[in-house]
Amino acid sequence: MPATTRAARLHAHGRPLTVEPVELRTPGEGEIAVELRFAGVNPVDGYVAEGRVAPDGPLPRTLGGEAAGTADGRPVLVAGEGLGAARDGVWAQRAIVPEAAVIPLPEDVGPREAAAMGVAGLTAWKVVHEVGAVTAEDRVLVLGASGGVGTMIVSLAAASGATVWGQTGSSEKSELVERQGADRAIVAGAEDVAEAVAELEPTVVFDPLGDGFVAPMLDALSLRGRLVSFGTSAGPDVQLNMQTLYRKMLSICGYAGLQLGREERRAGLETALEALRAGELKVVIDEVLPLEHVNEAFERITRRQVQGKLLLGMAE
């Protein structure tokens, strides 16, 4: 493996990343060298760059918490183990990573789709099948259904046999939501989403938005319904009526991928990759941007100018 690599480096929180040559050190005990082809970009990466997540991580460092490529000639997913947060990440052509972060890809799973699985794919699998425990009897509403995680949740919930509706803030994204398997796509904001989904009477709501969406979703949920929160991209501060919560016997459940232990994360990723291979989990790739356009990727996510997942390509 060459002694240097091109990598997207964070030198100071709140400043644009710099793509520059980096010396590639020799792997230590429990580490392995990987050649990377594609890497996923997630909202949490922007939070890391701003210093809102992992503010005490070393500087400068390479960012990126998920990627796909090869290790010892084998196709692999690389994710977890503090990549991009506590140590150098995988927004690079080559990287030295913990062996525990490397997961072999199943046959027929390509590196493009696999590069989206380390964060978004794992989240989608966990919230649908473990936290939300979706079955064929459920009526599911997915908020932010055109996003990277949302599109995957729609496909997994539909594969379970549930009735699935997907919310989006743009009519231009409705077709994508339905292609992922939603029975209906609705275009609504926080002020009118409860009325828009009244006919569904959802038993499960998946919420990456927070803010003004939570209270109307509690109103919309059916008796003993459950709201699964895994993000607050619209804002973290929420007001709700506790009488609605207890009188309807509702449950609010949270998911945070950063809290997963090594074995739990690895088992979840292996299962999610198998769901990808089987066609139950469908990955939508909006675009593959060159590594040099990493700051553009941040801007597009912030402006919500993405349908599905953005990837970075590591070509020479």
C-alpha cells in the first residue's frame, strides 16, 4: 500500500475540511489497512465538523464514519470504533482502521450501497425491527421519508408487510417515497401533518425531525401507538401534552447509534447487510461526489437538497 493517501481533514471546528496528502502509518496491533472506494456522508459528520459531536477528538484528523472498499482483497464495510470521531476516519483513499470495524460484504452486495450501511442502514434496521418492532399488522408513518435513513425505513417497513405512509416536505420527492414501497406519500409540514395522516391512524411513527412534529404525531397516533425518535433535524426542543401521552397509553422510544456496543453494532450491521442482499432494505444513492467536494456535501445536507444518500468517491 502506498505510503501516502488523499484525505478530507478537519483542522478546526467550524472551518471547511481540507483535502490533502496524509502519511499512512504502519498498522498497529489489532489494526488493518483498507483501500476505500466509496464513503457515506451523514448529518452527524457535519455535527462532528462543527464540534457539536466528539469535540475532544484529536485535531487535525480525517473525518468519516462509514465506507466500503477492500481489505486483503476482500470486499468490506468499514464502520464504528470511533472512526472520524475519536480517531482518523475513512474519508480517504486508504486508511488504517481497527479490525473490529471491518465487516465482510455478503455476495451480491456492491460497495456503493454498502457504503451507506454503517450509519443510515444500521439505524434503519434497528429502529424498524428492534425499537419499533414493526409487524404486518402495523400502520407506519415515516417522517422525513425522502432522506437517507427515511428511504431505508420505508423499504424495510414495507417488506415487513405493514401499511406504510411517508411524509416529505417537497412534492418533488413524493415519487421517490412511493418507489421505496410506501402506500402513500404525503407532503406536509408540522402545522398540517396530523390532519394529513388522520385517515391512517398510525400505530408507529418514525421521527428524525423533532421540534413541532412531535405533539401532532402524538395526537395522530392510535391507542397504544409508539413514536420512535432517532434525530432532531428540525430542532431538539419539544412541547407536548402529557395527558395525550398517558390517556392513549403511548410510548416514546429513542435510538442513538453512538450508544451501541461493539458486538451489538457488528451484529446489527451483519443483519442489515443481509437485508440489503435480500432486497428488503433498499438504498437510494442521490449522487457520488468527488472527495474534493466534501464541503458541498455538507451544504446540500444542511439545505435538505438530497434524496436518499450522498456518497464520496475515492477515485485516484
